[in-house]
Amino acid sequence: MFSIPFVDFGGSGSLLHFAHANAYPPACYHRFIEPFLADYHVVAMKQRPLWPHSQPEKLTSWQDFTDDLIHFFEQEGWHDVIGMGHSLGAVATMYAAVQRPDLFRAIVLIEPVFLPPQILQLAAAHPDKAAEQPFVLRALNRRNRWDSRQEAFDRFREKAVFARWSDAALWDYVNNGIHEEDGEFVLTYPREWESRVYARPPLSVWERIPQLTVPTLAIRATETDTLFPEPWQLWQELQPHATFVEMDDVGHMLPMEWPLLVAQTIQNWLEKERLRIKD
């Protein structure tokens, strides 16, 4: 039987699982994860785009990622875990916590892909049109090979999406998001997978959010291009007992842009939540 691969970041204390975003393997989050290791044992499952011989055309919906996450927890024999996820990983974590609340002690959702209901309605009514969206096509056609890591770094350094990343954080991406293959340096997370994930947005988030029963920390970046004000407000209405935090002057990739500040915000909440549960 296939054993789902994972990254064990180490650390000691309560078990914390981190679910990564589309296109960003777990080790790219090194600077964000490191502050947790003093108090938590951090593990990150590799999602199916990082599995050997995985086929993007077989992805039917983001429920597949949820099923993988639940399977992974069962594979490891885990319960009562702190679940933390970013973007795609946040949605998979939320779905899993709804289906199997026994697996989670608390969840932290960083910039989940909770699109406006009207957008999801259109996507559900016209599923084939999603593959024609510009951001889906951009992902499919992005450059995926370089002659050296330095060339990849220099190319990424010019791009707006990485503008707020420190050189150190960007090198984490270059060193962990690209691997050597036949004398070239290739994206580890295939662009075909990245595009396929974008073309299959999570359609049932607004039905599932009210079903959450585990303590939840929600984090939004004020300069996000993903979690817009209307869904953010709707989320608060649907889950009024969650804790909602907005972070200024930062975008969707905030774990890479402000890794220490984001980590500290989460650590503070987890400590308060631990004391509340203990009481």
C-alpha cells in the first residue's frame, strides 16, 4: 500500500501538521516553520503533486487533497493534532476538520482560498471555463527549467510575486522548489499540477464553514489577491466563535513575506488556546 511522503521538520512538544500551498513544497516554508520547533513537533505531508508518478488529470476536486490528508493522519495514527495550512493547504485542513474533528485539537487557516459565492456558482455552472482563465493558463505556461539555481533566483527576483520576499526566503524556494534533472534545474511542483489545481476551485467552502467545531484561527493579509473583503466578512458571520486576524502591508504569501511575525501571531494564539482548553 502506498505510504504518503512527508517532511519531518523536527522540534519537540505537541504535534503540529502544516499543509502547504499550491506550487510551494513544504521545505520552502523553512523560515516560517523554524520558530515553532521550540514548542511543537512539526510535520508536513507532501501533497499529491509531489508524489512520484502522480497525474494531474486525475484530480477531480480539492476533496482529493482532503481525503489524502485524512489518510495521512490515519497512516501515522494521529489524533488531536494542531492543523495549520496555507492557501490550498488551509482549505484541505478545514475540510478535514469538518469531516473528522477527532483528528484536530485546533486549526490555523492562513489565507484559505475562500472565493466569493457568486464566483463559485459560476465555476460550478461552467466547470470547463475555469481551465481558460488567464491565471490558470499562466501557471500552465510558466517557465519551469533553468541552467542553474542562480539563474532561477535572478529570474524570480525580478517578479512582482516575490518582491516582498527576502533573499533568504527566496533562496529557500530556489533550493527546495527546484531540483536538478539531466543537467537542468526543474520545478519540483509540476506546472501542470499547479494549473490543474487552480482550474478546480473548492466549491463547497461556504456550506462547510458553519460545520466547523474545532477552535479556529483565521488569518488574512490586507493586500491579498485571494481572500477578498466580502468572503472575509461572510466567514466571520458563518463562524462567529473563531478568532480573526488581519495583517497589514502583506500579501497572500505572508508566511514567506513576514515569516517571523506570522509565526509569532500564531504562537500567541496557540498558547492562549492551550490555556483556555486546559482551564
